[in-house]
Amino acid sequence: MRSVVITGASTGIGWATAKLLLERGFRVFGSVRKQADADRLTSEFGANFTPLLFDVTDEAAVLAAAREVRTALDGETLAGLVNNAGIAVAGPVLELSADQFRRQMDVNVIGPIIATQAFGPLLGSDPSLKGPRGKIVMISSVAGKSGNPLMSAYSASKFAIEGLSESLRREMMLFGIDVIIIAPGAVKTPIWGKAEEVDVSGYKNSPFFPALQKIRQFMLQLGENGLPAETIAAAIADVLTSANPKVRYQIAPDQFRHLMTAILPKRMVDKIIAKRLGLMPPA
């Protein structure tokens, strides 16, 4: 039975991917941060699902989970690692605290590095294991190619994932381990729904405050109207079972935005976005 580790499996893309892979006969190890989520997923998914309790920024806990998975594999390789766990932090660069920016990068960039270092040997870089080499799937975003105002920390984290994945793919050729980027557009997941919990009142005296309110509303709309997480899960499952996957998949981008950024000068695109958010300077 092929086995896969998915980080951030409690909701959204991670949950949908775990469900689909289990239906396709995989054994799934899914990371969660709360025991209540571990109990819930075990009940929902059954015997072929094993919860792993860790925060991706906690290196000791991730390494302990990797040892648990190694024992369960009993000398076999892992078929895949899906680096999915992530958060989205909103705010202008001039006013976003270094701690908030650091938290964004810790979860979205350092977390996947920690997970890759912990589970990478199980994918086949450890020559003592038997079986086909596994794949690493990195969940990026369309924001990893096009940055948005007031979402600089999130965009920076996804730009970093794109560069990290490019370099890692070339390094892992030594072991026959492939690295594939999945870059979704807007997806109906709790990462955006949590915008309702974002308190922007601390910026009420900031010139960015009106635009931040619009961004917050936009994030809520993404949580309500984005693509189903199952669409992204299907792409991940296809990558894990494909003999020759592409190096990057961009799924359901905003076609108008994609066309706009492809044919218009960058400065013009900047002005269109700024005008929509009320970020144009006074005349």
C-alpha cells in the first residue's frame, strides 16, 4: 500500500486530499495541531488514516512524527509528501510588525523546509529503504507569481516556495525524488474564511485602513466563492500517481487577471489594482 504524508490535514485542501487518496487506496498520515482534530479525522477516515500531531514550525515534533512514520513503513519508502500547511497574513509592509511577517514566513516557508528535511529520507534518499522513490508536492499559489498589495507577507512566502521548489527539484534528482509545484487560484478553504477573525482596527489611523477593509472583505469572498478544495485534491492525486508529471501546475487562475498581467505593462496593472483598492495618491 502506498503511503503519503500531508501537512495541514484538518481542513481545506489537506482534508480533501486525504479523503481522495484514501478512496484511491493510499495510506495517509496527516498532520494536525490539535488532539481534537486528530480524533475527528480518525473517526471520519478510518483505519488507513494516521494523525500526526505537530505544528510545522516545531522541528522536534516534526522529527518525532517522521520517526513514527518510518516505523509504520517497516522498511518501505514513502510515496509522497504534500507540503500544504499554511496561513495568510494581511497588512502593509510599512506597518506590518516584524513578528507578524516572521510568523508568515515561519509557517509557509520554514515549515515546509522542516517537513522536507524530516520526511525526505523516507521518500528514498535513505538507501536502506525499499520501494519506488516518492514525490514532494509543494502547495504554492498564483500569489507566488503575482504579488498583491496588503498581502505582501503571504505573496513573499509563496514566491519563496516557488524558488525553493525549483532548487530542491534539481537537488533531489540525485535520489530520483521529484518535486512538483501546485499553484491554486482562489480556493474555498478556511485560510480565507478566517479573515473574519482578522482585526484591522489597529490600522484605523493608517492611510491603508480603507484598503485593508476592502482586502478583508475580498478574503471573505474567496472563502465563500473560491474553487472547491476537491479540485486541488484531484490535481495532487494525479501528480502523485503520474509517471511524468509537469514541474508546475497552475489551477484555475483568474482568467481576466492572467490575461491582464500577460498583455499590459506592469505599471498599468499596478494602477488598475491600486484604483480598485483605493490606493491611488491624491491628485
